[in-house]
Amino acid sequence: MTYTLNEQMNTIFQNGLHLIQRHKEAVIEEWNTVSARLNLNRNHFPKNIEDTIQYFTNKLFHTTNSTNSNALTLSFQTNKFIITLLENAVHKVIQQKEAFSHKHHQAIQYVFIKISEDVLTEDYQQYFAIDTFLQNLVSSNQLPIIWTAIVLKRNHQFIVEKWFNQMSQDLLHGNDDVKASTIYGLSELLLNQMSPEEKRKFAVFPVPYEDITILICVHKEDSTHVVPFVSYALQVFQNGKESFHVTKQDQQWKDSVIMFNETIMRSKNHHEAVENISAGFVNYLPFERCALFSYSANEQMGFGLFGHHLDNKAIQNITEDISNLPIIQNNLHILELFGKSLDYVQPIYIADAKVGFPNEYIKQFELQTVIIAPIYLSSNNQLLGAAILDQGPGKHFKVGQEIFSALIKFGQSAGEILAKFSTAKEKEPKSAIKLSPREIEVLQLMAEGYATTEAASFLNLSEYTVRDYVSAIMQKMDARNRTEAVARALREGLIE
């Protein structure tokens, strides 16, 4: 089962909504205080603040589905300033009532973002309601349409839900029993409510649209050109509606990018940045697990940094030659063909992890479908690492284009923050690594690929003594494994 971005963002919305609802009385009391203060100082919009409070009260506390923008009809004027005041009041109340984290802050913020979109785009949304479209159509002086009706099918019956004429009058007059077993029968029933003289002049044509049927009544002589025009107009209307929906979907992944950036920017050091980045890929995108890796271009090696919802020690113990990961290696070769331009870096979707990962990792982490998101610094075309993501052990999933767009932005932001802390570390004065001559000898043999037993034989030492040297070397060099110790020794010029 695929876990979508829409579901992920809705989870954040619901978390914020439930948090607000737990403090209903205190929130409403604080809103009334804000209203009273504004009424004293800004007498030019007291009604606006009261109407906005009423609207948000209904949306947050009285409706069963607060994400449904059609649950309430807006009939008042508001603005972003008033909505921001109400949001700040909610933050204030909850901070006073319980432990308040950045995650709570973002969830509340997202609730107000989504409801504000409904409030401030209401004028645009009405243009994509089929009722509005048909009313505009039937009231046009340039189209000879007598009336239109919206028909639904329920329990094997066709029922007229709405029926209006050129004057936008409701022709049902509260009559809920206009129904028939067929569209033809229903059309006859509606025509029979006209005078016998009018019935002979008009014809009713059904036009299917989504899960409803639209009935159009026109003069018989006009039907040959009106019906095709209405069908074309409906297609244009549907295209506009879908474009509006896509725009809202685009905003959704951009919201996730904003939240991710806000979170990682709060990092105070490299360690916090690594943890926040790993958690951010899971908290703001539809993934369950994230393993963050750094990449060394010189050694062509990947090093485990952190695992979110994974065995963190197991991830940090991973040091892998890129040649053992053919899919990643092939993509790096593509970069080389393009002069290492990271404009061509894309997340890699792997439907079956067996295609691109060694069996030991498949079994250890129960990998099925994974996505590899590059972590990079776009300012100098430097690949810093990657986030390996999935939706849980043994889970197969697919992702939409909006996820790929978000992953590119996540990778770029993560690269910027990691580069900032890496640069800061480089500027710090480094204490000289002091190794004994024997430790340098052992380190040189490690670099040349000697195993512990072989190094012991070469140096005429016991295997246990060599192991002690290796342990001391790794501790002094602050290395997680032998490969990292050798890599650092090469960079520091301790060995050749």
C-alpha cells in the first residue's frame, strides 16, 4: 500500500487540529480578548474580526471534517492580518497549558495555512463548482437554454438534486420527490411540469459529467448546436478545475519543504543537523525510515551517519565501497559525463532493493522498495551524501512526481546545512593527532590491506597486541572503523 504525500500532510494537519481542540475553551476566550482589544484600537473592522472568529470556531470545533473547504460558505471579508492574530493567540494558549515543541508549533501553523487557503481563495473556488458553472451557463443571454438540472443516482433511482432556470430560480420549490428509474423517465417528468404548449417546443438532453448527469432543456431547433457547445464548455471547465487542483497539490509539497527547512535550520551543530535531516525526511514526506550517509569522492566510499526509525549503531557501522552499489555508481558516472553538474542529480527509485544493494543489507534491514535521495551542495556541484528511504520493512510502494520534486529540494537544503557545519569544523583549531611509531606502522599496514593476523606476523607481535594498537588508533583518530581511520590518516598526511 502506497503512503502518499497527501496522507502525510493530512496527518500533520490532524495532529495540529487535535492539539487545538484540546484547548477549545481557552482558545475561544483568548480570541475574544483579541477581538475586544481590536475593537478598541481598530474600529474600522470590528465586524471582520468577529466573523473571522466565528468562521474559525466552526471550522476547528464544530465541523466533523475540518479539511472540507465546502463545509461552510463564506459571506464575510477577512485578511491575513486578522488570521495571523488568531493563530498567534492559539500558540500563546497552548504554550501556557502544556509542553510545547517545534513539532507542535508547525502542526498548528499548518492548520491555519490550510484553512486560510480556503478563506482567501474562496472567490476562486466557487468558479470550479458545477452549480456556479451551470447557473452562469443558463443565465447567459447568448445561449438559448431554458433550464438545467443536476441529477444523481441513488438506490437505482435518478433524483433531481438541483433544478434552476435563466433567473437562477430553484424550480424544485422544496420538492424532494422528483425522481424516476431512468434518465428518459426523469426528463419526461420534468417536461410534464411545463404547459402542453411549451412541452412541444422544448427537448431535454442528458450530458454525463463525473458521477452526475446534467439535463439541459433547449428549444428543439437549437439543440443541434447548443448541446455540442455545452459538452465542449464542460471540458474546458474540467480542465480549469484540474489545473486549480494541481496548483493546490503543488503548494502541498512546497509546504513540506518549508517545514523541513525550518526544522533543520534550528540545528546548533553537525550532530543535531544530521538527526534533524534524518527525522525531517520521515516527518514531512511519506516515508517510515531514513538512513543518512556521507560520501567521500576521493575514496569512493559511503559512511553511515544516522538512522531514523532504524538501528542507528548498525547504520553508523556501515562503510561501503560505492563499487558494491552499482545503481549509485552508474549515476555517479552519469554526473561525470555532464561535468559533475548537479542539475542532473535526481532521486533514484528502486522498486526491488535486490537490484541495487548487497544481500547482507537486504536481510539485515528487510529492504524492499527504496528511494535514494542525493544530499548535495549546488553552489559548487559537490555531492555530500545521500538519504536512503523506505516505507518500512518489506514494503513495496510507488511515489508521485511531487515527491521527487520535494526530495530534490530536501537534498539541497540538507547539503547547505551540513556544509555550513563542516566548514565551521574545518575552521576550528585541530589538535595534532599523536601516534606512536608502532601505531603508525600498524596504520600503514592497515592502509595496505593487511588483516590483523597478517600485520601481527609482519611485526612479530601477537594478534591481540595488534588489535590493541588498532583500537587505540581508532580512539585517537575519533574513527568509527578502520577504513575511516585510514582515510583520515591519508588526509592528515600521517601515512602515504
